[in-house]
Amino acid sequence: MMKIVVPVADGKLSQHFGHCAGFDRFDIDDDGKTVSKKDYIAAPPHEPGLLSKFLGERGVTRIVADYLAGTLAVGDSVCDH
């Protein structure tokens, strides 16, 4: 099962991953076609390098985003602002 998050603000795709209000999370069944669950994760306060770990601890396996500043990776990540 994939767990995908999309950064959102006011119910729309957020243009800046690190400063979004939260994430819509979708559980996608193994067939890759069926959304079995949708919920919302409120974003923590902005802190460089936090989101990879924060989302990983919540089972997220994929991120769909419009803009990422710096580098986002599991483990060490760097925010350049």
C-alpha cells in the first residue's frame, strides 16, 4: 500500500511544501488504482529538515508537491531558506 501526501492550504494544493497548512493523505491499495482512505495531517511549525522525518513517522511513502526548496530526502535534508 502506498501512502501519498499532497501539501494543502485552504483546500488547495499549496505552492510551497515547507510552509503548507497541512497534508491530505491518501492510502492507495496495492492495485495502484483504489483510494481506500483519505485523511488530513496538520503540518508542524516550519523547521528545516523536519518534514521528511515527520511524514515518514506517519507512514508516508510518496509526496506530490508543486515546489520544494532545498533537498527533501529520508534522513538528512536541507532547507536553503
